[in-house]
Amino acid sequence: MSSSQTPLLDRALVEEATKKSGLVWVRGSGPARPLWHVWLDGAAHLVGDGPGEQPFPGLADGTAAHVTVRSKDKGGRLVAWTAVVRELTPGTEEWDAAVAELKGKRLNAPDAEQMTDRWARECRVLRLTPQGDLAPLPADSLSAAPLPTSATTRRPVPAALPKLLLRRRKKA
């Protein structure tokens, strides 16, 4: 295969894998985070950094980010690529198109009707455009401890729970 075809195949691989994956791992200046996204016009688009939305610390306008795409079926790494991060301005045609796609993919939004207005006021919409060659996939697993979050709770199981579960099994 000629070297002139390789960038086209790489671009097609990035686009197809990223479109099909509902989740990408993105690393800016901080640790990698799993982020949901949509693929539109040759780039991944993200919404977050607002109340009730996914955080993306370390992703700033004009910086580079490392994106790893996982398989939707098996969860393994498919491809890794470098992106240029660009923040979209609310009210622009590009922002409106991205938000229309993102709105359709946002699950469990508490305010579905006013969601886009809230995003314009309180959140950031980022465009991650692939740049350069594919990044090599790492040889090791890259496993790490989960990042701290307020969503994690560690409480003991209520004392009555085992008895309730056993009682339900006996009735069935």
C-alpha cells in the first residue's frame, strides 16, 4: 500500500471507530477521562464543565488532547489519536449544529426542554479535531485507580437486607 493512502485510511479508521463508540478516553493536561461525545463534520464534539454535566479539566481552547477510542462491543482499545481542542461559541452556526447532535445523545437530562439554553449559559462545547498520524497503542493495560468523584458512596449494607433477600427467594 502506498504511503499516500495511509493518511486516508487512518482518517477513515479514526472516524468510523469514534462514530461507533459512545465513549472515548480523553487526556488533556490531566488524567484521561471517559467522555461521551458525538462525531460531526470530521471531529468529536463534547459538552460539559457545567452543573450535572461531565467534567473535562485539562482541556482548554487551542491545546492538544490525546483521544483513545474503545470498542463498543468488547471495550478494548481500537485506535488512539491526537486532537486539537477548540471551544465553540454559543449561538454560532457551528455551535448550534453540534448542540443539536449532542442533545439527541444526552441521556437522562433533568431539563430536556431547556437543556440547550443551560448549555449556552453554564457549559462548554468542545470540538476535538484529529491532527497528524495515529498515536501508537500502549503495550501495557494503562489500568489505574478510579478518579475521585462525589458520585461514589461507600456505606455498609443495611443489616436487614440479607434477610429481605432470603425471604423473597423462599416465596418464589
